Amino acid sequence: MKHLKTTVQEVIDGKMKSPLPVEVIPNQMGINLCAVDSIEWIKQDDEQLVSLTINFIPDNEEE
């Protein structure tokens, strides 16, 4: 199995490919890309996607 991770900026810059087009995150999920740190995924050797994780940048401001 292959474990891969990339930042959103690397995908936008064309340095990495993501199994999930980054435009899906804001357009379909309603999540601002500024809040996304990275995308991780696991693929089997035959390229089937096993898991996909979107990692967010936490808001550490005290209320």
C-alpha cells in the first residue's frame, strides 16, 4: 500500500496530484481552502483508493 500526503498549495502549484480535486472542498463541501492544511490518502498497489483524509488547520484563538 502507498501512503501519500500533500499540501493544498502543492496541488494548486501542480507539484502533486490529489485523488480529490481541490475545488471540491470549497465548491461541494463549503470549506474554505485557507482552513485546509493537507490531504492524505492510502492507495493499494492496484491504485484503488482505500482512505482519504482532509487535515485542517485548527483555530487556536481563545474565545
